[in-house]
Amino acid sequence: MSAHKRRFSQSHACTKSLAQEQIFRALENHIESIDHDVCDAGGEDAFFVADLGEVYRQHMRWKVHLPRVEPFYAVKCNRDPKVIQLLAALGTGFDCASKAEINQILDMGVDPSRIIYANPCKTASYVRYAAEKNVQMMTFDNAEELYKVKRHFPNAQLILRIATDDSKALCRLSLKFGAPMDTVLSLLELAKQLELNVIGCSFHVGSGSTDPTAFVTAVRDARTVFDLAAAVGYDMHLLDVGGGYGDDNFEAIAALLGPAINLHFPPSVRVIAEPGRYYVVGAFTLAAHVIARRAVPGDVLNGGKSSYMLYLNDGVYGNFSGILFDHQHPVPKVLKRGDNYCFNAPTKSSSLIRYSIWGPTCDGIDCISASANLPDVLEVGDWLYFTDMGAYNKCSASKFNGFHDEHLVHYIVSEPGAEALLM
Ligand SMILES: *Cc1c(COP(=O)(O)O)cnc(C)c1O
């Protein structure tokens, strides 16, 4: 590791623990503002604390480890307006997949050249909308899409998305998108015949990727696409290395991806990426209230020892939707028990109690955790919190059963640099 990278990671760890103190204070302040005995219906709803400083730190971390690659944030992951505002101020681009996402970014005053319409299977009227708004960059992966673009936006800057080996990713995307390598030549020939403008190649190794070498293989395949394109008469100059970066494996991916890009692509090729999860996962903490409890005496699933079922005021139809759609396993922690806040309380493993944790709707699928061990006997009125709730959660929450899909977000900014940008 270079001295620069090492210094960065040390200061990173230090600011993170300061940030945690600020997050805790925001959680406590909000709960203290609720009078649980007299509040209006929903006054004790679940809520988020979002640390925009964490988004800022992730951006700086990106620039240290992948300096050649321009991030285009994948809006679908979390379209929180403050997150988008900060990223716009930081100068990232944006990956949009629908009219509403394009609209949200343009409304922030972002130039259309900073948007990639990265959905290879687009609605025709949305393609016309992109043309009208001058959002030129868009992906494709099949022949029908080329005819569609020819008809509705013949001057678009097209990027050919190829399939990848995403077998080790949490959420596989190449089952649905990406041209197999053996179709690339015919697609490029068709594009040429239609006199379309193909400027580059993209891929996505799958969201929640666990195999950094998948990036290396995909970069090599993209090189093959560039060479095939040259043979057809295209001078490709954009490589889009997609999303799939995690908070915990980012350095491992960057260590392989950065050199692979430099090995296969000269500096004249512009390189962009579409990170989603990476930017926001750690920035959001969710607090939820224990609305009900049921004792399970002699729980057979707990070796005959008693356990409890806890019911929270948020669940898989709400801000835990990532359990269903994103294979998430949120870990509950005790935030407030009785009158005491327990944010950093040490856990005595000898006194752990087994819980199953449920959401508020009347559906049996609404289970947050089938088995969680917590150090205390929790009661109705206590609060739990969950960290790392920023990606693929609130964006896919629903109003099922009449519960909210919009929850309060308290923002904190644990980095002065980010604060300056948000003013
Ligand atoms: C979802 C998506 C992303 C973001 O993926 P992450 O794994 O969250 O980084 C990027 N690009 C495209 C085309 C996507 O569909």
C-alpha cells in the first residue's frame, strides 16, 4: 500500500468513529422528541439517520483507489435528494434507468452530458424523452433496441452492454441483460448498417459481487469488443465498468480492476463506472420501535428455552425491502431499553436472549430476522437500530397494508468538506 493510501485509511477509521457518535446523538435526539404516551398516530414511526459525510468519504476513497475511473452514481440504489445533491456537487455523473430518474437529476441542474441512460431495454417514449432532454449516452444489448433507437433518437451515443460471469454475485444481472460475446459482432454490424453512433462498451458483474476477478475477465472481454468494433469501422472511446462494488471489498476490486484497465486500454479511452451500493450502504442507519412482543415458552427452535417474538413498526414491505429484493440480512442492535440508550453497551455473550423479529403488516413473510440474539430482555416501547441500511431499501418500500413508504430522514454531515458543498 502506498503511503498516501495508508494515510487515507488511517484517517478514514478515525473520522468513522467520530461520525458514529454523531449518528447516535441524532438517533437519541429524535427519540427524545417523541412523547410515546400522547404522540399522534405514527409519531413513533421508524426513521433514518443519514450521514452525508459517509457519502463524501466514499467518494474520496474512490478517487484514491480508482483515479482513472469517473463514477456515475446508480440512482436506483437510493434516490435520496440530499445524497443526489451532494454527489452532484462532488461532480459525479449519474446512471439513470427511467424517465423519473432522468428528470430528478436534470431538475438538480446537472448537465445532461453527466447522465448515462444505462437501461439496455428502454421504453420507446422514454427514448424520445431522453432525445428531447439531450441525454445522449445510452446502453443497448440487442438488435431490437438498435431499431428502436434508430427510430426515436438516431443521434444517441450508444454503449454496448455485454454479459458477464456474475455467478458469484448476490444479485445476478446478466441473467437479464448483456449481449453474449458471440452476438457482439453481428450487433455492431447492424448498428453500422443503421448508421448509428456506437461509442463504447459496458458491463455489470452483478450487484453485491464477491469475486473481484470477474472485473478482470469483463475488462478483457471489453477489449475484445473494442477490437471487433474497430474491424467494423467504429472508433470506440468509452469503457463503462458498471457497478458491483461493495463497502468491504472495494480495495480488493480496485487493486485488480485499475491495473486491468491500464493494461488493456490506452489513456485516450475515457473510463466511467456506475457504483450504487458502494456510495450509500454505510450512510444510512434505521431506528425502529418495538410495537409488540410475544413470549414463546419452551421454544423448540431454541433448544426448549424460552424466546420472544418482537414486532417492529417497519418491515420487509417498508425499509427492510432489501431482505426480499437484495438478499440482505440486517442485524438488529439495541438502541434504547427502558430509559437507557445502549448504543455502545458491551455485549455479555452469557446472557444472550433469542428473538425472532417481525414487521408490522399482517403477512407472515414480513420477517426481519428469524433468529437474532440480543443481550437484554426487550419490551414494548424499546427501540432497535440497524446500520448499513442505505442501499436498495427505502427505494423499494411499499405502502402495503396502509403503512408508510416515506420515513423521516435526519441528516448529519460528519465531514466539513461535505458540509461546504451542501450550503
Ligand atoms: C443496479 C445497477 C448499477 C448499480 O449496481 P451496484 O451493485 O449497486 O453498484 C449499476 N449499473 C446498472 C446498469 C445497474 O442496473
